[in-house]
Amino acid sequence: MLQQHAPMRVEVSMSATISPL
């Protein structure tokens, strides 16, 4: 449900956590 609700948000959050740049 969370993935379908914001699939792009999850990727963006992960990317920001790995590299804020």
C-alpha cells in the first residue's frame, strides 16, 4: 500500500539518504 501510494517518494527518500546531493 505504501509503495503504491508513493513509489517515487520511496526512491527519492532512499536516494536522499544515501546521497543528499
